[in-house]
Amino acid sequence: MSASRESVGAIIAAAGRSRRMGGRDKLFAVVSGKPLLAHTLSAFDVCRGVDRVVLVLSPQNMEPGRELVAEAGFSKVVAVCQGGKRRQDSVRNGLEALASCQWVVVHDGARSLVTAELVERGLEAAKETGAAIAALPIGDTVKEVEPSGLIGRTLCRGQLWAAQTPQVFRYDILREAHQRTQGEATDDAALVEKLGYQVKVFEGSPWNIKVTTAADLALVEALLAQGRAG
């Protein structure tokens, strides 16, 4: 945060198992000359609003992750820690490794086209309520489908947004959410919402895609070649 210089930490959640990559580890797949994860870390390394970074990895990627950080010289990475069974467990481990700060940015390691500018916009947006997430309005018609395969109803897309990361929170809010909230959550905002906190939405980027398949890797490669980023 520019004027106040409140300390900002970032958690890069990258402990997933790449189930839809056919056995290939997406985080270390080489894209435009360097591992996918290195593109993600580079954005945070050059972001002036972020002071330190914790990288959360699966057990098998701990050593390759440490080597990547050392070889690339990512000076803001203060810890590489092991993830948990669920995404929220991994972020909780990251919070413990990060230690106290005023603000926390949580970002998916597989969203490699994130930019420092997008992170900075998230930090600015979070000032209003203490929590903010990147998201995009949904352009497609969305159907709620019953287990039978039949359409239950058509949702009003005017109020529907697709959540992305980065997601930014006051440290104390996010820590409380992880300590108190029960059940599964697919993102940190859902945990915070359950406690009754308001979460601000700021506009994300269509380029800020999450790599889950081999086709996504090819798309990221093409976008980087065009100079696109989140």
C-alpha cells in the first residue's frame, strides 16, 4: 500500500495435484522459456505493494520449488511451505508461515498471467471493506441443472460474476475466517463471507486464466507471445 506502507504479504497457493493434466505437472511445465510457476512469482516479485511472499506447494514439489526460487532469485519469497489436503488447508499453512502483517494477497499459482497492476488494484479495492476479490461478469447464459440432467432454472446473469484471484484481505479477517469457519470452501472469500464480512469485487482480467488442462497451457503460451497478461 503506497502511502501508509502497511505491510503486505502474499500467499501463492500451488499445492494442487494437476489431475487434469494427464500426469504432467502444470506448475513446472515450461512456457515461454520458464516454468509456469515462475511467471506467477515474477509478477509478485516486481509488485511494489507486496513485501513478502510465501509459496505453498505439494510435498513432491517442495524441493523443485525451492530450487526454482533460488535459481530465479525471487527475493521476496520468505518461505516455501507444504500444503494441506484441501485448498483452504494450504492457505492456512501459508498464513502460519507468513506471520503477522496488515494485508494478505492470496493467489492461485496456476494463474500465471497475473500482473503487478492487478495486485495493486486489489490492494486498493480492499481498503473499503477489508476484503476484495478479482472477478469478471459472466457473459454466457447460466443454467442450474438437476441431477437428472434436466434444467432446473435459468439464472439471471446480470448479477453473476466469475471469481478469480488475487483475493485481498486484512490479515486479521482472513486468519479469523480460517480459524472459525467450518466446511468446505473453494476460495477464501467464501470463508470470509460466512462470518458476515462484506467483500468488494474489483474487475479482473480475461487473460487471468487458471491453467487446469494442457489446452490452457497452450493458450497461456500464445497469450504470452502476444504480450498479453492479466
